[in-house]
Amino acid sequence: MAPLAILGLGIQELVIILVIVIVLFGARRIPEIMRGLGQGVHGFKKGLRGDDEEAGEETDGNSKGSPSS
């Protein structure tokens, strides 16, 4: 409950915010929005890890994919 205390939000405020979100976006759109948000976060995390993986793949790819001269 500490994070809620820091923001000054209680249960009543969270319920009010939830009701406003449902009214604005509709109950059917909320899962779509959350799915898109989750995919965005997943892509962001993958991008952060991808820098290290791409560097490793480039060195492996150059040694395996390049013909010997």
C-alpha cells in the first residue's frame, strides 16, 4: 500500500478513475488497449536486449556467412 500512499490515491480514487476510463473507451476497447500496451512494453524490452544479441549475431554471421578469400 506504500505506492498508493505516495501518490495519495486511495481505493475510492482508483474506482473513480476506472469508471472514467470505462466510460471514455468502452469496456470492449480496454482489453485491446492493454494488449497493445503490453506488446509495446515487450517490444521495448526486446529492443533493449536486442542490442547485445544483434552484436553477437553480427560477429557470428560475419564469420559464418562470409566466403573465405
